[in-house]
Amino acid sequence: GWGRVISDFATGLWSFETVKPGVVPGRNGRPMAPHLNLWLVARGINIGLNTRMYFPDEAEANATDPVLNLIEWENRRATLIAKHSGDRDGMPVYRFDIRLQGDNETVFFDV
């Protein structure tokens, strides 16, 4: 699927609802953990920024994900894993903060 979200100009917050994806085959048939691909575009960003959001309740799949494991520093991988922030109507809600610079800057991919 594909979607588009515009953040709130005053707060920078954004949200969307979707179905949590499953495991999908990657290069050479290696399974990739459930994730969302995100592409950020904004004024002041000359090229779109590519990143991923992984799910915290998929620890086993995340541990073997070939893309997540390309990131050499394990503490940097954590910038791609959302936080479970409760449930709404019996469905999990996740929080994923994207930081463009500074402490805990989100990992972006050169694709």
C-alpha cells in the first residue's frame, strides 16, 4: 500500500492508521521483519529521506532482518523501532519519532 501524511505545522506531529504488515521476502529470499518504508520530503530538505519503522513486538524477526542489521552500531538500530504506546479499540498503537539531527538522530538510508 501507499499513503501520504502531512504533519501538523505547529507541533510537527503526524499520525496514520494502517494494517500491520507481515514478514516479506527480501534480496535472495531472506525474510525481512514487518516494517513500514517511510519517505520524508519537506522544504529545506533537498532530497527525500528514506527510513523504515520496525515494530517492537517483532524482536525475533528484527534480530534477523537483513536491512536493520546493515546498521553497524546496535544503538542506532533502535532509532528505527517504534514504541508501543497503548491500545485503541483493542488494536496496538505505536509511536515513532523521527529526528533529523542531534541525539538519537533517525537512521536514513541512501537508496
